[in-house]
Amino acid sequence: MTQHKKAIFYLALTALLWSAGGVLIKWINWHPMSIAGGRSIIAALVIWLAFRKESLSFSKPQWGGAVAYCACVTLFVIATKLTTAANAILLQYTAPIYVALLSGWLLGEKATRRDWVTIFVVCFGMIFFFLDKVSGGGLLGNLCAVASGISFAFFILFMRMQKDGSPYGSVLIGNLFTFAISLFFWSGNSFESTNLISISLLGVFQLGIAYVLYSYAIRHVEALEATLITSIEPILNPIWVFLLIGEQPGFYSMAGGLIVMTAITMRYWFNSKIQSE
């Protein structure tokens, strides 16, 4: 098997592991902050074991990436607990739009007219998520999912800044930050077998090994391939939750998700066509 084919397989496996986040998070009856922290400390150990021979730079972009990563994973867990898994993951996947908006400020990369059209379409699609009848907690969950997407965008940008450094350090330090913050929310947690098994699966596979696989694969595929293949995650995530828990997203949320995913996928597709000409 060539490195390229192996990378595609690893990306598909990464997306499959990531997609288990929704159902595993909902299975754990802990405070969202302690779920985020428990998952992260286990993932930090896995990631450190995989990259232990590489040194940390402790640069400003590495610290910035760590803070953004911490915010992203924490807000995603909170969103998954408060709103539907579909809303949480699809709203987080609006991150490429914020990357386009922020890259000019942080990286000096100007957004194209195509980027602005995509941004408009995605913003239109996001409105649909708030048209379904949701409780106050559900509305807060949707807002946390949007904030998670923004944090994820900052994380991507800070990782780009470290292309010649040690970007894995942002993930390692970010996981440690998440665990440290979660220590204030551990009281009252039940350590029954279902919770312990779920948090272990989240830390080892859904976050830890998935990131290690992605780090290898991204070196051997084009950005378009990586984006399209990992787009399996927001499709599978709500499917697992529906099949195993019975949670069904609202009609408007699914319509909004279709608009968002189509707009982002088409943007990458058109960009790849232009670059190949």
C-alpha cells in the first residue's frame, strides 16, 4: 500500500473515531467540564507517547493554539450536552469560514470573492439551526457550538503558524489546560463502569489516537482530500446518536447542516479546480 493510500485510510479512520464523540459524550452523566477534562488528560498521555521524541517550542503561536484548542474541545462538549449532537458538530464545522475571515488579519492571506460568497451562504445556513423550537439550554448549546467553531478556526490558524515548528505541542498543552480547568467540576461525578469506559474510549481513541493518525495522514494528502474525507464525521456523528440513543435533530437543523456542508465542500472543490488549471 502506498503512503497516499495509507493516508486516505488513516483519514477515514480518523473521521470514524471523531464521529463517536457525540454518542460517548451523551452516555456520560458527568458535568460537561469534567467530561472535557477527563477526555483530554487521557488524550494528552496518548499524544505525548506518540510524539515524545519531538521537543516543544513554547512559542507564542504554540501557546495561542493551546488556548484555542482548549476552548474548542471544552465548548464542543458543553454544546453536545445542551443541544443535539447534529447541531453541535455541524455548527462546529463552520470553522473554515472563520479561517477565511481571520487569515487576512493573522496570516496576511486575503479572502477571495469565492470565500465571501461561501461565508454568506454558510451564515444563511446557520440561521436554520435557530429556527427549530429549542429550550433555553438548547439555544445556549447552539451558541456554544458556534463559539467552538470560532475557537477551532483560531486553532487551525495558530497551527499554520507552526508549520516549521512543533505544532503537536498546541494539542498536548491544550489538553493539559482543559484538564486543569476541569478540576473545579469533578465533585459529584459517578464513577460507574459506563462512565469510565466511555471517558476512556473518548480519550484514547476519539481524541488521542485520532489526532495521531491525522497528524501522519495530513503530510501525504492534499488539503481538499483531507477536508472531504474528514467530512464523514459530521454525517456519522448524529447517525450514531440517533441509532444508539434515539436523538433526532430537527428538520430546520438538518436543512441548515446540508447548506453548510454543501457550501464548504463546493468552496474547496472550486479552489482545487482552479489550482489544477
